[in-house]
Amino acid sequence: MTYRDAKTMTARGQVQLRFVKRAAKAMSTFQCLVVSADRRRGEMLERAAAEGGWKTCVCEEVHSALAHVGRSFVHLAIVDLEGQDLPMFRPVLEKLTSQGGVLLIVCGNEGDVQEELWVRQLGAWLYLPGVAETSNLALLCGEARHIAERLAKAPPERAPAAAVELESYS
């Protein structure tokens, strides 16, 4: 191996080492997506998530939330339905629950039983009707962080063996 090749290998190795360190750092950050059409409520939910130890991303539109979910793994999602039309948020909620491994907190409209039933049937972790500024949501976000850390350390579930039908050769 020539001197030039040795230097190239070293540089290549350094780049790979930096990439591995960045990837490990990225894996240790826990992402929280906040979806709220109301800017003031979105900021309140973002503060609560940040106080709970989350790196947050706030989306005011359904399309931007769907795009974020498509390109990043989200550990926690807080979707604010209060004062909003549920059909508008259905695609985001369905996408988040279909991914698996996402803790979902839905802040809903107080007294809307149909909304609550639908959100709970989707598999939301928490349904919180009537969340106000004085709510202690940061504590719940901190608990969600502990759960997400435990889930990240848990070994992946093994898929059940597929049933294979044997053809009879007669």
C-alpha cells in the first residue's frame, strides 16, 4: 500500500468514526411532535414537552405534521384537538398510531364523548380533555420520556413464525 492510499484510508476511517458518533448521538435524542392549529396552545405544549426532556418540533398544519412523521422517528406526539375539527386531524392520528412505538397524547374537547371513544380506540397513550395553561403536562411528558427510554432499551419483539401450509403431492 502506498503512502497516498494509507492517508486516504485514514481520512475515510475518520469520516466513518464521525458518522458513527453522530448516529449514536442522534439515536439518544428523543423526538416529540406537537401538532396544534392554535399557535398559543402549540407553544404551551412545546414548553411542557421541553420541560419533560424532549426535543420538540411544532407543526400547525396537518400536511407538515405528516411530512415530519414520514421523515423522522417520533417517540412522543402531542396532538391538540381542542376547538378543532376532528376529521382534519384524522390522517395524522392514524399515521402516528400505525407506526407503533409512539406514545400519543391527545388533548381533546371537554365533553365530546365520541371524540374520546375514537381516540382511545386508536390506541392513544393518554386522552386529556380540556387541557389548560395551568395543567401540569410537563410531569406527564417527563413520565413519557422515562417510558420511551425503557422502550428504546428493550429488545425488539420477535415476529411470530409464519404459518406455512404444505402442499400434498399426490
